[in-house]
Amino acid sequence: MKTVVVFGATGFTGRLVVEALLAQGERGVVLGGRSEAALRALSEKHGGLPWRVADALEPSTLGPLVSGAHVVISTAGPFTTYGEPVVRAALAAGAHFLDTTGEQAYMARILERYHGAAVDRRVAVVNAQAFEFALGYSAAALLAEWDPAIHTIDVFNRVYGFGATRGTQQSALRQAVEAALVRKGGRLTPRGLSPVPEWVTWPDTGKREPAAPFPGGEALHLVRSHPEVLNVTTNLAMPARVALPLMAGWSARPLLALASRAGLLEPLRRMIQSGSEGPSEQRRERSAFKVLARGQSDVATRGVLIQGRDAYGITGVIAALGAKLLCAGPPRAVGVISTDQAFGAEPFLKALEPHGVTFGRHEM
């Protein structure tokens, strides 16, 4: 029996990951986190799972946390603050690593600093093994495989009835003050102010919506398996009434960065931290999502559309499924890699079908 350590296990997303691991038949689950009382309570809820107290900001606690692990899953964000020490510890232990981040700046740093070490240790480090990017990576890769003439891919995420957790809000605030990268002409480049939203027409409904820029992992990783795709962006689709205020916020990013360095955003961070931990189960069950990869070649526009329900619930499933696959056998590649590189885009999406995720190809 191989050991899967879940760090941040008592948080909102961490609990969902633990539940999904157990539902998928994993029995070597170890809980990890900062609060002994919370870990003990979660352990008792699940029949006495082992647990280990650790703090990402206290490196001496991380070696015991990951000792004997085959896979380490981290759900503790913001990852810009708490992610990198756990990656280092997992690599030192020779364990595969997955996390549920959505923070592009953190992902870029992990790719730059740890890819070589992960290759040397023959392990996979898969950032963003969660809703949005795991699905976006897979949709974009599947699209590029379908039509090798595609040179431009724009990924669009859309969530209906979404209620963000504290962690998601904290991560979003971090991203609001970081430089956002896209791939243009084969090179990573800052996206800029982008005062005009992109527009997307959904192939299943024909509805047209605006979409604001979103710092995505697809621009970092897709080129490594599909170098022919020279231009990559990630976007967040939304109702028109929301798009203009969000675009204004995007254009004000330099001012937000200055405000953050001056400490002016701390009251907002404290307000987020004192708010609700996350959406109720009933609200999650009513929510839905779409992820569209829209690709352009010189002669055609094509798309791969992924749909499902409960973005947070599917995040738990996606992280747990990645760990299960890594316990069952080696990944398709090693290093700091994306979901499609680790598991294959179409096989991974097919593995999600029993959990209500559907995908299809579309001429657009």
C-alpha cells in the first residue's frame, strides 16, 4: 500500500481531496496540517486515518510530514507563500507532488527552479491538478493533437453559481498584483493592461459572452508538448455586467501592486480571512462549469469543450485521481509537468466521465 500525504487536509479543498481519495479506494492516506486538534477531528471522522502536524513556514516539520510518501498533495494556499517549501520537501523525499494551485506566478517559479531536480529524481511535480488548469491543459492538448496546424489557442473558463472559498479569494488577490504572462509568437510575454475583453461564442449554446484576462498555466506548459502552438491565452468568461468592472480592475493592476507593497490591501486580506470558509454543499451541487479551448489555424477554427458540475468537488476528484494514477504506475513524463503530460489528455478526461465530466470536439 502506497502512502499519499494530503497537506492542508483540514481546509475546505483538503477535506474534499481526502473524501475523493477514500471514495476512489486509496487506503494509505495520511493527513497533514498545522492544527493538531483539527487533524485529530478529521482523522476520527474517517475512521482513524494517521495524521502529522507540519507548517510550510517551518522547514524542520516538512521532512517528517513527507517521510515514506509516494505522493504528496498540497492544498494549502496561497501557494505563493506556502507552496514552494512543500515542493522542496517532496523532492527531497523522492515523492511525486501534486497541488491545487491556480496561481500563475507560483507555477512559473516552480517550473523554473525545480524541473531539473524533478527529472533527476524521476518524479512528477504537477501544479494546478485541479479545476480550471487541469481541464484547460487537457482541452488545449487534445485540441492540438486533433489539428496539428493550430497555432493559436485561447482557453476560456466559465463557472455558473460559483461561491469562492477563502483560499480562492486570497489567491485571486495575490494574482491581482502579479505580472500575468501569455505566450505570443512562441515567447512568454506580459499580457499588458488588456482594456478590451476577448469574446467567446460557446459551441453548445451559441451564446456570445465577454471574457477577461486570467493568468493561466496553459501559456507555461503547452509549448513543451506542442511547440507548434505559438500563441496561448487564458480567459475568464462572465456576464457582460461583470466584465467591465473586472476589466477596469485588470487595467489597474500596477496601482494594485503599489497598494500591496504599501500594505494597503491588508484590511481586504483580513476581511477575506474572516469570511465564510467556502460554499455550502447545496450551492456547490447547483453550480456548473465549462472550459473551452478554442484553436485557430490558417484555415479553420476548432474547439474542445469540457463541461461538468461543482468546481470544488471536481477539484477534489482531479487531485485524488492524479494521486491514484501515480500510485498505480509511473507518469508518462517526469519533471515539473502539466496534467496532460503526466497522464495523457484524453485518458484523463475519460477517467473523469464517471464523475459527470463530459468533453467533445467542435467545429467553430
